[in-house]
Amino acid sequence: MGESNKGRKDSFLVCGLGSLGQYCVSVLKEFEVTVNAIEASQAPIWEIPDLNDLMDCLLIGDCRQPKLLEQAGIRDCRAILLVTSDERVNIAAAFAARSLNPNIRLVVRSAQENLNELLGQQLGNFIAFEATQLPAPSFALAALDSETQGLFTLEKQRLRISTTHIQPDHRWCDRRLLYELNTPNRRVLRHFRATVMPPANSFYQWDPDTRVQAGDTITYIEATEAISPPHLQTNNRRRVFWQELALALEWQNVRRTLQQFWRESTQTQRVALLSSVVMLSLFISGALLYKLQYPDISLQDALNVSLVLAIGGFDNLFGQLKVPFAIPWWLHLFSVGMTVAGTIFIGILYATLTERVLASRFQFLKRRPPVPKAEHVVLVGLGRLGQRIATLLQELKQPLVGVHAIAIDPGVLPQMAIVTGNLHDTLARVNLATAKSMIIVTDDEVANLEIALMAQAANPNCNLVVRVFDPAFTQHVAQLLPAARVMGAYALAAAAFAGAAFGENILNLFRLNDRTTLVTEYQIEPTDTLNGRLLADIAYGYGVVPILHQKGAHEPARLMPSDDIRLQVGDRLVVLATLSGLQRVERGISKAPRWQVQVERAISEEAIFEGAGAIARLSGCSIGTAREVMSHLPDTVPTLLHKHQAQRLVRELNKLQVLASLVRAS
């Protein structure tokens, strides 16, 4: 949890050296820790070059065996990453590891969400991920080639990471300074001019006082919409239902609905409607006539007699040799007619129900939607990763067609057009020439490259997203397809597994500036490197972006929190961070502040008082120190600040009619 390294064990164990496991080893070694590994069999060639040099110890065998785990140093490990391709092996090994080391962090590869939750309660200090679900949003968003770089939900609020290219007519152009774009719902992440590319890790490599100009590129995170709690959604649905019902019962709407039904209905449905109206009229008329003719019977008895006649029960009333009660001839004749009409109506009802049953049976065999004509996404490969990507694209309302080598079960993605067969032949049937994007995520990276080259030849303007596994192969694909987005699913997921191994809760991940950015949650503990620090120190010192802060479990969470909040034990903090940012938090290595604020003069006594409060709040110094500065103007605030932090303090003091300026510390 970002704790100090003092007294901590920096040894990690990775079980399963498939693609995901190898990437996990590589990422963990970036933290300069000890990494041991267990693999079921010796792999002749590793996907990651020099993997043997990265591992401090490699054992061959079954990671479920306690003796082998002990040989791998399980008792001294801080965390174990169980990332084999067999979920049963991972879960069994998790129990074995917990029995040998009650305090070890368990990071498990598993797609069983309900089981994972139960295991977390049973084992403790446990977290599980599905390796194909974590990177799926990155693949889906890369195919859209739009402003959206990331999309996730936090505290029932949907957050979107967007990149905007400023045009001359943009509402920010020549009107806003960069710091003015930061609002309670938005934070600027990156900014650069058209001719200057920023460093890869550049959350704060921009000047807040820069004016937005045409040609600029700005990346920001923004809360776009709130997701209502379930009980509010239920109340809203009820309210909408009653409003719609009242509107539907208005005569004009009733007449319009009947006219539309009559135009669109089948002959059987029309007959059923007319016969229902006739039978309802006969039923009501029969009840009224019997009640009027026999005033001594109750209304319920009259309705019962009418119902018996309507469902063909004439013989129950008049089936004897002699009529059991006196009845006028016209009412007796009406009863006969009502029984005949009821028998006909039941026949019509059976016919209508038969038609509906047959229609529902054919509905199961309903053909998938047709292949979109243009501006659609072609998704090649419908394994677990492909299906997850397809689901996300459908949620984003993107026209989509899937391509797979073998037939897909009709119940899988039923609302998506799917073309099956030989992958090379099927490309001619998906309107590739007019497609907007193609995502290629089969399990064969050579086939992925071949399909990508074919797609580029057929449609040079198509936005290509290609899945690869081997890092060396990735470079070759990038050279052949410079405009394509070449991505490794396991390389993306490994960052989340490695971050979780250090105790962090990885909520989501996305690609930004060709680097994996993690949405990471911290629970502040007494020995945490974050404890007692201002959010400004954490943000600018470690190079992370705080996007949520919650003071205690029972307090409301705040999105885009202010820099002047000081963290305490029990607080919850969610940040955007690259792996290098997580490393700095883990090691407690913060960038040194190099700026100070020179206070020249104050307009009034009130400005002196308010200015001291602002200095104490924003710089983190004591209120006594701040008052001392304000009582001996001109003077310099003694606390060293980060540039963004110091610039904010200068702006706040100027608002309070205190003249101040930024100076670089000597």
C-alpha cells in the first residue's frame, strides 16, 4: 500500500511462466525486487529475451506442492502471483500458499467472479483478475480512433479520459489558461504544442499559466455522468411508468395506438382483437340481463352465469330434460348465442396462441443482423478477449461485425453480425473496403500480421489494432504497419497484476501516450509513505493524479479532490499512475520541490489575515509560520513547493489582494 521499504520483504513468487507470467516477471523486476518463479516444464524459448537473467530463482514442478513452494522461498515472499492458464491450479496453489505464509499477498488469475469474492473473504489479502478482461477496453477504444482514451466507473460516476485537438473555433482557444480548465469535474493530464512532443511520463509537464491556442493537444479526465443507485433507478422507472400509462390512456393516443396496431397486425391478430371486443360486450350484457331479469340474485351470481355461458357451459345451466328455472324465450336464445360465440372465441384464442408459440420458436432460429455497409468495426477473433471487446463496442453503440474461424453458438453475442469460415476468405464478406477499423485478436500472432497486411492493402484508411505476444515480433509488426496500434493483451494485464502484488488495488487500466496507466486505489495506513502528506506533494512529487479522496469509510467520496487535503490514516485515495509512478510511491522517492513564493505586500489588514490562512493551507506550513511571513513583508514563504503548487498559491494570494510572485529556490 505504498509503504516504506524498511522492514518489508521485497521477494515475489510468480507461478506459471506463460505469456502473462513472463510479463509479470519483467514488470516486477522494474521495481528492483527479488523475483522467483515456478514453471510446470522448462520452456525452450522465452517470449521475453533474457528472462532467465531477470529471475533470481527458477524451479520446475507443480506450484500446488507445499515442498516446492517452500523451496521457492514462499515463507519470505511479500506476494505470490498465480498466473497459470488453469484456474483450478491457481486456486489450489492459493490455498497452499496461504497455509505456508498467513501474511502473503495472493494475486490470482481467475475469471470466476463469484468464487473470487468468496475466496477473498475466506483467504484474506487476496485479489483476482481475468487477464483478458483487463486490456479489453484498451483494444476497444483504440479501434474507435476518437478522443476517448479511457472509460471507467468510479463511485457510481462514469469517468472519461479524452484527448482534444484544439481548433481555432474551439471554446477554449485563446480564451482559457490551462489551470482554468481544472474544475470540480475535470483535471488536465497532458498538454503540448503541435510541434513539441512531451516526455512519455508527462502528467505535469505543462505550465498552468499557459494560454490554450489553436494546434494544442490537451488530454484530461472528466466526470461525464452519474449512475443512479438501484433504488433511485427503481423509483425513476416507476414514475416514468405511471407517466407513460397516463399519457397512453388519453383518447388521441389510444386511437393512434389502435390504428397502428390495425396496420401492422396479422389477419389472425385482427380477428382476435374483434372477437375479444365482441365477447367482452356479450359478457357484460349477459350479466346485466340476468341481473335485471332476476333481481333477487347478486351481481356476483349474475357475472358467474355470464362467465359460464361465455366459456361454453350452456349444458351446466340448461342441460337437463326440463329447464330448472323460468326463463324468457329471448334470454334463453341470447344464452345459446352467447355459448356459440364463446366456443368460436376459444377456437380463435387457441389459434392466436399457436401462432405466438410458433413465432417464438422461429425467434430462436432468427438470423443475426446483416453485416454493416460502412463506418463499422471488423473484429477478427472471438475468443474470450474478442467477446469482451465486442461487448464493450456494443455498449458504445458501434456498428460491428465479428469474424471467426469456426461457427459460434447462437447464444453468443446474438445481436452482432458474425461471419465464420476461413479467415482469409471471410474478409471479402465483411465490407472491409468501407470499414472504419479492424481489431485483430486471434491467438496466432503470425495470422494477425497477415490479416493486418491484407486489410491495409484493401483499405489503407482503416484503423488497425493488432494483438501480439512476442516483444521482438511486436517491433517487426510496428515497422511493417507504422500506422497500426500494436498491443499485447498480456503485456497490458501484467501491469495490473504487478501493481496488485505490492498491495495496491488496481481498479482499471488504459493506454495513454503508448504507456499503460493504472487506476490505483490506496488505503492509507500508519506506515504508508503517503500518510500525513498533502495531495499536492503526492501528485507533483510522485507524478500521479489524485482523482478521488474519501476521509473515512462513512464519509462521502470526493472526485477531483483539492491539492490542499492532507491524508490521514484510514483515508482512501484513488490515483492515475504509470508503473514508474507506482515505483516512486512504493519506494517513497518523491521529486524534490524547487520553488518558493515571494510575498511583496498586502493591501489591507484583512488581506494579511486571509493571506496567512492561504499560505498555511496551500503550502502545508504551520499557521504561525504563515503569520510570521505576513507580518514582515516583503518576505519569502520558507516552505519549498512544487511549481504547480507554488503557482496556485500565488494566484490565491493575488485574489486576496496580496501581491506575490514565484521564485526558484537557490
